[in-house]
Amino acid sequence: MQHLLKPFIILAVGAVLTTPTAWGTDLKSYRWKNRLLLVFSPAESNPDFAAFDRSLTMQDPEVKDRDLIVFRVFEKDPSRLEKQPLAPEDADKLRRRFKAAPGRFTVILIGKDGGVKMVREHRAALAEIFDLIDSMPMRQQEMREKGENR
């Protein structure tokens, strides 16, 4: 029985270690695979956050097409990595690492190379973020490979 259980345990542990929650704030694990959008807000009820989040939801296919992973980091509410809960200590690490000012809505775009590409406070437009991403050489190559013309 043990010989049957061992492969199952190895697979289960591997699945847990590759989930977004396990990756957490180890942003290096996303490098060369995903662009990251860090959205910092005092709370989900913040008007700037609510408007931006609606825009993200409405344009989800476009978000996915650009390999964007969205971190929603709140001061008062539970934070999320995509739809998965983000541990409070991971949310705090992100706030400190990116110097997100308390009480402010801030959006930070990180490219696939791991570099910060854009920082916007108070208001952020998804169209501006998409335009910036689409102007990047790596994204241009991705679009050529997909046969897209933009």
C-alpha cells in the first residue's frame, strides 16, 4: 500500500508548490512567463480600485492574452493573487518592497524581465497599460507569433 501512496504524495506536494498561493511574493518565479500587475488599495471599496477592477473584469480576455497576473493588495481587506488568497505577510512584503504608500491606490506594472515598467497613483487606465505592454519588444514578438496585427 505504501508503494502506491508515495507517488500520490509526491504529485500532491508538487501541485501545491506550483499553485499561485505557494508562489506568493517570490516574483522571480514569474520571470519570463508573466507580466505582473500589482494593484495596491486601502480597501476593495476604494472608488479608484473598484473602477479599475471592473475594467480588469470586463477585459479579462485581453488581460490573459498579455500574460498578466494580477495581485490585489489591500490594507484592510484580504489580499488576492488572481482569485487565490494572498497571505497577509506576503501582502505586507509587497507593500514594503514596492513602497506602496498607505491610504493610496497604486498600480505597478512589472514586465516579464522583472523590471518595473509603470507606476500610477490614484487613477490608472487599463488602455494605457495595454498600450505600453503592446509597445514592448517581447509583446511585439508574441503578437507576431500569434499572427496578430495591432
